[in-house]
Amino acid sequence: MGVTERNADGLDAISFTEEQRYLFDTRGWLAFPGVLDPEEARTMREFCVRLRNERDTIPEKHRSSIGGPLERLTDHPLVLGFMNEFLAHPPLATEEGYGFRLENSFLSYRVAGSGKFEPHGGSGFLNFPGNSHEYHIVRGKAHSGLTRVVWELNPVEYRKGGTVFLTGSHKAAFPRPASTQEESSPLWDTYECPAGSVLFFTEAITHSQAHWTMATDRVAVFSCYNTIGAKWHEWEPHPDHLAEMPPLRRTLFRGVYCQNNSVGPGYRMED
């Protein structure tokens, strides 16, 4: 299977283990604690605080959740490993171009008392192609059509505001139980993690934000990835920021089509 083995910083993709692959497929979500070192997480967190409170101090082209030091998260080795396993289209993946796209990103900044419980999604196994919120499987292979990657840059305590999930509901054949209209329902699963952790979940799963009850703020970068030939969100990076990215990273944002959309020697994205 053709995949991109190194990211734009020359770092090797981190492949999922057999256990991690199984857990994501059966649960629909998976958290990895402490992926970033403390200094890296601090630098990114400080940038996010500036982005929220002092936007004018940041060059316009970097006023987004992929700007400044956050750009490195877009194709982090663990993200690359996940996408190679669950999302990349192998015929279009080369060492010069990724086999998947980054189609949306935003900063989630929450203070104590904020957040709205609003469950949505689920049963993505039964969605038609074109919806993007789909999850397909054949024996030995799974495809997460629209995947959310969340970088938690501050600690998250258990059941104090982290994203919640109805585990396994990306494959659910039955309607969501009425009891899950309550945030206190024991059917809702969630996680806890230190600063610098990352969460993967398929948008095919039933999920929701939760009320943030921690004294420290939630600082999280939410990014969404899709296949080469599909796009759900109306979002694009700033063109000047895109122009200064390494060539390989720029391929995360190339056109949405499949025919001949493979990047190789001599390929140049239009400015």
C-alpha cells in the first residue's frame, strides 16, 4: 500500500499499533496522552491565547489555528500515521504529496461554565457516500471518511468538559436512546489527559461538547481531515500562509478531486 512515510519536517510517520487500530475501529475515538513535550505545548498554548485575546499582535496570515507554531500539528507524525491507516487514498499518496486533505481547523477556547451539550452524528456506517460523515469497513481495513483531530493544550480532567462520545455509535443500527439527551447519562464516554495530548475521532460517531467545569481554561485545536476527493467545510488557509509552507505540507490543501491528483517530481501547486 502506498503511503507517505515522512512529514514535511522529515519526521517518520508514527504507525498505530495493532491494539490502537482495533480500539479506534471498535470505539470510534481514541486519545493519546502527552504527545507534545511540555515546552512545545506551552509555546502553542501561548500562541492560542494571543490568537483569542490579542489577534492584532499576530501577522494576518497566521491568525488561525494552523498559524505560527500550530502549523507543525497539521502533519504531526502521529497524525500522519493515523491518516495513512484510516483515511489516505493510497493511489494518490507519494513522498511528495499526502493521500488526504486538511479541510477545516478552529480554536476551541472555553472558560469555566461555558460549553453547550448538543449531541449530534452517529450511525455513519449507514451513511451514503457524499455525506462525508461516514465510516466504511471491509475485513482487515477501515475508512473514516471525515476525521477530527483535537490537540488539548491544557490538561483535561475526567468528566469536566472534554468532548463526550457514545462509544461504537459510528456503527449503530438503532436510534440513540432517549436517556442520552442528558449529559449525566452513563452511556457517554470521555477521557482525561495532560497538556499536549491528542484525540482522534470519526465524525461518524455520536458526540458532543460538554460543559467546561475546570478552573483552568480549555485550549484546544480542532482540525478536520478528509479524502482527496471530498470536502465538507467551507474553509481555506490564508493564501500567504499557504505559499510559505513546505511543499509537502501544502499538499494538505490541494484541489478536491481524484483524477491525476498525485504529487510527484516536477509538481508545483499554483500560488
